[in-house]
Amino acid sequence: REEMRDFRNLVKHSMEVLFRVRYKDPRNKLFHLGPGEGRDITLERVRLIDPDNDEVTVYFDRASGLPKKLEFREPDAAGVRQRVVHEFSQWHWIQGVRTSLRTDGYVNGRPAFQIHIIEIKYNSGLADNLFSKPVPPK
């Protein structure tokens, strides 16, 4: 149960879902917050708030326009809301797609994970039906 909740929360706050799905939902509100503060002064902030009051702030690099980090809050096992930050770096062109090869994750300012992509392929010929919503049995 807890693992599924964490997985759903991770997907809900992933860059792919935010940029492909969530920002298009008319029930969500988008706010341009302007430049960040302190070490984030070179970043532009955009906040998405959904009807459940879930807030996600995306920080974009002003020079490149690429997302530099995502920030959101999620409850821990005890229900205490924690500040979660995903920072993206080492951007490269791969098959015509700008791709971050490194993601650093922080929870309440402490390092929580680090992801390094060594190899990635886009449009690798997977069948479309692999991405279809399953039909429940009758």
C-alpha cells in the first residue's frame, strides 16, 4: 500500500507527467513566480496547483530554458509533509531530445537519491499496444 502510494506520488510529480499531462488540465492553475531567490536567482519559477491543493514548483534555467529542478511536498509515513526537490543536470542531445543524464533528489534538504543515465534510446520500436490502458475482464 505504502509503496503504491509512493509510486503514484512519484509519477504525479515526474517531469514527463507535469509537462505532457498535468499542465493541460483546465482545473489546474499555473502561476509565473519570476526569478528565484539566493542561489536560484538565475532561475525562473512556475508553480502548478491542482484541485487537491498539490503544489509543484518548476525552476527553469533562464539561459537554456531547460528545467533545472522540481520542488513539491509529500507526506511521509507519519503524515508529515516533507519538501522534496529533484535537480536535473548534465543535459545532452540524444536522438534529437534534450535529456538530463543526472538527477539528484533531496528530502528536507538532505540527499535522498542520485540517478545517472548511462544509456537511453527513444522510439525504439516498441508496439503501441504496450502503452494502451488495460481492459478489465468481464
